[in-house]
Amino acid sequence: MRRDRRDDWWEEPHVRLLDRERFAISDTIAKLRRRGIDEPTPGQVVAATSFGLWVGLTDAGLPRDPLLSYETALWQPRIQRAFPHLGHVRRKELHRKLDGVRIFRNRLAHHEPVYAAPITRILADMIDIAGYVHPDAAALIVGAGRVESSRPSRACGWPSARVSAASDRAPVTVPRQRRSPRARWGTMDP
């Protein structure tokens, strides 16, 4: 961090956050205090914040608002430096990728069906995001990745796979959702 900037940037008077981000930070500080850390350091606060907060900070905030435009108040002076290999990719595109990963992560964490998710695109976005931070991070993910080799193919009938004919049980199908699985992914469809 530059000498003229504080590590607890959210406390600087000229930094204005929307209520959702302000609440996320104050909630994180309260959570740390409940865990017995009376005066959390800026590093502890940053480490304890949710992924959703950081996705929100790459959003536009309130465009054209001199105080709440994240583009001019946060992105240009601060956050874009966290992505030194961003190249020609704009904040809006980075936010779209981060938000897609956030939605997918939340669906997994809440045990929601993800079989209609564009997993190949989400994985590519994860690799891109890591590469914006450092090319070695992207290479590490690519080298360690097992997603494609562990995914069942559509040819095998998944997700509505049936019990094999050799079984003495009746065929079973995965129950259908009320809404189309594709509809649940909204803007994430390819």
C-alpha cells in the first residue's frame, strides 16, 4: 500500500461504500470481535471478509455519482492494482466473471443443482481471474485441474441417469426442478 494510503481504506473519509459493502465490513469486524479479537487489524478484517464483498467492490457502485461510483472511487485508484495482468479487460468484464464464480460457488455451498451450469465457462473464468493476478496462478490451476476428467459426459445420460437393467430395482430418474435448470443460471448461460 502506498505511504499516503491507510491499510483500513474503508475508514478513510473520502471512501464511500454502498450499504451492502459497508454492512459486510462492519459485520466482519463484529464477527472478529465475537471471536475475541477486540481491535482487529486491517489485515485481519480483509482476510475475514467474504468473496461476495470483493465481487461487489468490482461492481459499478452508483455510476456517475461523485461519491459512490466504484469505478472512480475504488477501481481506478486502488482495486485494479490487485490485477496487474488484467491487460485490456475492463472492470465490467472482470466483475461479470467474478460474479459468475460467486454464483456458482454459492450454489455449490448450498447444495443446489449445478448440472445445467456452464462449468467449462466458469472454469475458464476462474483461470482468467487467477491469470489477471499472476500468470503462474493460472498455470497452477490448469496444471492441477481435474474438472474435465471427473465430469460425467452427457452421453452417459447424466443427470437423468437410470439404474442399470441388471439391477432388480425400478429405474430411477433425478426429480425435475420446478423451473428449468437453465433458467436458474440466468446470465451465466453461454
